[in-house]
Amino acid sequence: MRPTSNLTRRSGWLLVGASLVLHFITVVAYARQPDLLAAFTVLPIWVWGGIGILCSSFAFYFLRAPLSLVITGVWVFTVLLGADEAKVIANIGAEAPEKGIPVPVDGKRPIRVLTLNVAQFRYGDPTEDIAAWEPDIVLLQEVRTNQVKTIADRLYQGSGDFRGYALNGVASRWKITREVRNPNPKFRFFNHNVTVESPEHGAIEVANLHLSEAATNMSLWKPSCWRDHRNNRRQRQVETAVALRILEDTCAFPGAQPIILGGDFNAPATDPIQRQLHRDFDDAFTVAGTGWGNTYQRRIPVLRIDQIHTTRHFTPVRCRAVTTRHSDHRMVVADLLLD
């Protein structure tokens, strides 16, 4: 019986050690977000947390030692602190957007913004699903110009406006007075800006982004996987920097111009590109989101890659992700007050 007992004890300590090492790597990786570990952090932190908790739980089974429970508690705390999905806990009591015309807040009617990757209607026409939310501004990705027109005509009955460029599009309840197209063939597919003129609020700049498709190679035992994710992340960082530079060159940014920047970022909400935005933008879901905010993949959404960000001229008051059968993404709906 003694050899078995020794083997059991060693197995338990091995699991404890594995859980501790994984916890250290996870904390460092998600806190610092080095490009070298992009393949590790592309997954939600709760994936690694689940593995760590499983190891420490098995260790408790083998060891019956309090240390195993302590490690489990540390993992739970780490996941709650680091998971993007847990941020909505701070918004307990917040209202969610409802279908129809947005309910006024403090006597003011919010501006409703919606973003959706429509996949060129491969899953069907999402127009009716979009129209149910009565959005004032719609950001569309993977969309042809005629499809943008279809959505705008249904939403605004010919009284709205729209623009489409390089598989991106914006539909607006109000007149679009200017369009900025990125002429660089290397970048033109991810960036499309328009200026919307609201009768009540004046000029609002809208930046519609569709950043480079995420790397899907998850063969973590292969060097090519780590290289693909590192290069893919760096490409999106360059694209985000270019998008911000275009705003600086074409409107009063940063400064007086209210700006809505949203779309399909093809990166989780914990990705370092968020650091490029934090100085001047707020994430509407982080500020006012309710429910499960992840948007991809529609059936089992584990990543929040579709987002709406605003300069601090706006106050996000409601935000949620909404499922539509006519896309492989969920759409994001946000109600914004313009101060």
C-alpha cells in the first residue's frame, strides 16, 4: 500500500505545481500581453483558469491538502479579475437596450448605434433584425454597397443616408456630409470614416473598422502557431494606429470632435489594441454593458470581437450583444448620450 500512497502523493504535488506554474504564466501573459504569447492570450482567460482549477481540484482529491483549495480560490479570483466577461458585474442594475425607439434618459433621447458583420448576407438578410432596434447609426462589415442601401432604405424609408466602401458600410438616420476613404490598397479594407450631421447634436465622426482576420492556428505545440498569432496581432496594431492617424489628419481628434469608433476588431477585448484606444475612447460595453457580451461565434460566442467605442463626449448608458440568425456574429447595440 505504501508505494501506491507515495505515487498518489507525488501525483497530487505534481498537479499542485502544474497549477501554480500555469497560474504564474497566465497572470504574466494577460497582464503584460507580450506579442510572443499572443497565441496563449487569444483564448479567454477562463480557459486557462478552468485547466488550473481542474488541476488543483484533482490535487485536492489526491492530497486532501488545504493548499489545493487555496490555489483553487486564487484561480477563481484571478479569472473574475481578468475575464472580460466579468466586467458586467460592475454594471449590476444597468438597463439593457430594448427593441424599438430608445427610451429617454434624464429627458434626453439617446443616440442608438448598432454594429454587425453581415457576412455579405451569406446567412440571409439581417435587415429586419436590425430594423427592430431602430438604430440611428449602423456600422456594417463584410457588406456590399447595394446591401448597405437595402438596409438604409428599410430603416429610414428613403429619408436616411448611407455610404459603402471596400466591404464596409455605414447607414445613418441623418445626412452624411463627408466620407473619408483610405486609398492605400494595403489598408483600404479595414477602415471607412464618415461624418454624420445630426440636427440636434451637430457633426459626429463615425469610424467603421474591420481589422485583419484573426489567426486560427491553435496547434500550440508548433512554432508556426506562435509565429502566426504574433504577426497577426502586430498587423492589427498597425491597422489600429493607421485608423487613429486618419482621424487625427481628417477631423478634430483628439479634441473637440465627438467620435464613434466601432466594428469588427477580430481580436478579443483583452487584446493590446485596446491600449491604443484607452487614452481617448471608452468601450461602451465595459461602461454600460449587460448580459453575455461575446459576439463570436454566434452559436457559442466566446470572444467579444465586435465593439463600439466612443470619445468622452459621449456617455454610454446601455449596451448589449444581440443574436441574429442572419450572421455568424452577434450584433452590438449601444445607447449613447452626447454631452
